[in-house]
Amino acid sequence: MVSMARRLLRTKPADEIVAEGGHGEGGELRRTMTMWQLTLFSVGATLGTGIFVILGQAVPKAGPAVVTSFVLAAVTALFSALSYAELAGTIPVSGSSYSYAYATMGELVAWVCGWCLMLEYAVSVAAVAVGWGEYLNRFLSDLAGTRLPDAITHSPGDQGGVLNLTAILIVLLATWLLLRGASESATANAFFVLIKIAVLAFFCVVAFSAFSTGNLTPFAPLGVAGVTAAASQVFFSYIGFDAASTAGEEARDPRRDLPRAIILSLVIVTTVYVAVALSAVGAMHWRLFDPKTTEASLALVADRATGATWPGIIISFGAVVAIASVVLTVLYGQTRILFAMSRDGLIPKVFQRVDPRRQVPVANTLIVALFVSVLAGFVPLGQLAEATSIGTLFAFAIVNAGVLVLRRTRPELPRSFRTPFFPVTPILGVIFCFVVMAGLASVTWLAFAAWMAVGLLAYLLYGYRHSRLNRSVR
């Protein structure tokens, strides 16, 4: 038992993890991504349906003070972003927080973190893809007064659903881009991100044209409790800024660019969120926001501000593009995390095979796409999709703790970025993550517990036996 415990807690040297970067079975990943491409990757994974949906749910809780809620949520995310930036500059590999945990807290914690990331990435991208058909229908309805049938836009079990073909199609489109290469995927994502930022900027211009300071009084009608409740809800709009860290083995200068991309993406997303929230509550009284019609809240504000319907068409188009960008970047992140886990022997070797011509993990990408397509096309995700948030927060907490451990155990490692106000910042990061987790529903905790039980079983049956690190010990 003592021997097994030592193996479970055995760490992998950080310099060894870095030395393996880019290498897979049969080939190597190609370093092509610039800092701006990495930044837009993070923005693409973060700036998605959250602002189009969450705002309509949060305003009734906080009133005009929802602007403060977005700032408070950004500060909460910033603690984890600073820790990510330090570890990404120290251990610039594709495994993201999985690799950081392996270097600081041992194999078992690394596996748990990787399993949480599977929940964050694979299941969340399926949930996002499920909603793409709804946004596409809204766009088609506003544009031409037509809709796709429910049979191909809803999963079995939903009203009228037979096969969510639209969800499968958006996953296949993202897969096609990923198979073309990392550089091509980054270029496509940059195009998508610029479009959705332009659409949200258009919304701000339209909303500010109808801005009334009277709509901002009283600023916090539901008090501090309303502000904090809304902050807990909008926090999940910030999940995704860690996407740049999964590109550590395909960045041109990862030690320099990864920390910059993570921090810069959070600044961009926060600026956009605050501008959209302020313009929205200034253009329409907060009591007119209906939580039951959250998908159309921005379109409703734009239509009321202009007295026309054409602004809503542009907003709906922006939502369609936003989801496409999220599917592409999150699917990419999932494949790269599995690539790192496979290289360590914790999952089958097929996930680390690199096509020597395309220099991407082709089999890995196809397997993930198949899994996500089945989830999105046939399974109503329900509470499992909501559990992605708790898995993400748990991974964030591990990253913050990892900074504390690595500073103590390997102070000599070269760090291109150091978390300011150490150790206060990572400690606050851990605390804030668990505070937000504590506010989640009990059914979400049950779904998370079930997911973790399956993950631990998979590790004991396969990962522990095939781990490269443990094989070397034996």
C-alpha cells in the first residue's frame, strides 16, 4: 500500500515534461502559432454564447449593477488566469493544467485534473453544439421567416427531436478545419472571433444610441446579494481563457507568448462583457429583461433601440458565428490534452499518433469528433452539461495550488512570468474557486461525483497499469 501510494503521488519532473513537448508517435507537432493567434484562441473559446444568453439571466438578479457583477467575476477569473500564465510560461506544453498537476502534485491528481478537463472540453463542446441549431433557426427565422424542422435540430427526448443533425454538422466542420492543420485552424478562428467582436461592437453602438441614465437608477435595486448572485452566474462566461495553454507545443515562442495571450484574452473579454452589459441596461430598463427569453435578450434590446428588426438579424448571426468559434477552439483543446495524457501512457497510444504530413494528431481528432458528435446528436445532456462548470473550477483550483507547490519545490526553474503578490494571489484563486463551487446546485455535485467515480475506475483499470512513470519505477 505504501508503494502504491508513492506511485500515485509521484511527480514527473517539469524539465522532462518540457523536453517531450511537440513529440508524438510517428511525428511532431508544428510550431506555427503567434501570440495574437493564441490570444484569439482564448477569446474564441471564452467569448461565446455566454454573453448572448447569460446577460438575460443575470440582469433580473442584479439590475443595472450587473455591470459590477461582470467586473467581480473577472477579478475572480483573474486569480486563476495569473496562475495559468506563470505555469504556462514555465511548463509550455499541450497538457495545460493536467501537465501542471503532474509536475507539482503527482500522477493521481494529474489524472483527476485531466478527467475534469474532459468534462470541461468534450461534454461542454457537445452542449454548445446542441444549441447551434436553435441559434441557426432564430437567424433563419429573422432573415427569411423559415425554420429547420425540430427533427434535425433537437436530440431524441427533446420535443420533436429525432437526430440533432445541425449539432453534428458544426462538429464535423470544426473537425475538418482541425485536420487541415493548427495554423489553418487558428486563421479560421481569428476570422470567426473578429466577426463576433464586430457584431458585439455593433450592438454597443446601437444600444448606446438609446442610452438613458434613468435606466441605471437605482443602480443596485437588489443589493449586494443580487450583485454576488449574478457574479456567480456570469463567472461561467469567463471559462475558456485557458484554451491558449493547450497550444503550448504549437506556439512559436511559448514561454513568452502563452502568459501574454492568457492575460490579454481575459482583458479583451472583460472589456467586451462590461461594454455590452452597460449599453444593454442603459438602453432598456432592467425589469424588461425576461429570464425566459434569454437567447434573444441582445436582439430584443437592439430592436427596441432602433424600432426595427434588422439589428436582431445581425445579433443572431453573431451568435451563430460565436458558437462555431467555441466548438472549434474547445475541440482543439480537448485533442491536445488527450495527446499529452497518451504520451504519459495514461490513455491508449492512438491519441498521441501524429500524421507526419499534416503534423496534427489525426486519429485523436477523429475519435474526439466521433464521441462529441454522438453526444450532441443523440443525448440530451441535461445536468451533465451543467457539471462542466464544476469540473473547470476544480481544475482551476489545482492550477492555483500548483503555483504554490512549484515555487517551493523547484524555485530554480526559469519563469517567463511570475504571479504577482505571491502567495496571496494563488491562495485567493483557490478560495474563490471553492466559494463559487459551493454555490452550485446539489444535483450538479452529484453529476460531478458520478463522473469522478467513473474516472477513478478508468485510472485503476488502465492508467495506473500503463503509466510510463510507474512502469519506470517498477
